[in-house]
Amino acid sequence: MQDGYYWIKFRGIVQKARYSDIPITDIETGGITRGVWHLMGEDIEICSTSEAVVLSGILGQGVQEPG
């Protein structure tokens, strides 16, 4: 999966989140996985790829930012 913004579902809530494709240590198993989600709500949280359901492709592909 590519770094960027996606629509995901986490704990029953649909929200936009930023995905970072980096190695992460799973604190429960001690294993290494790839990818972490940075949630965009009032309380910024992170979650692993196993906790989120991806609902869209990457947002903003081919769209230039203003400026």
C-alpha cells in the first residue's frame, strides 16, 4: 500500500486517515509488520493495518495542491 490518505473504518467509525508504509513492532506479539494509520479525529491516534478496514483507494491521486 502506498503512503497517503484513505477512507477507512476503525472501531465502527468511517474516517479519513493517513497511511505510512513503515516497519512497526507489534507490542502484543513482538513481530514486525508494515504500515500504520494516523487517524485524523480530535484525539489523534494511530492504529495498525490489522485494526482498520480500507474503504477507498488513495485520495487525491493526480490532483495538484494549490499554490
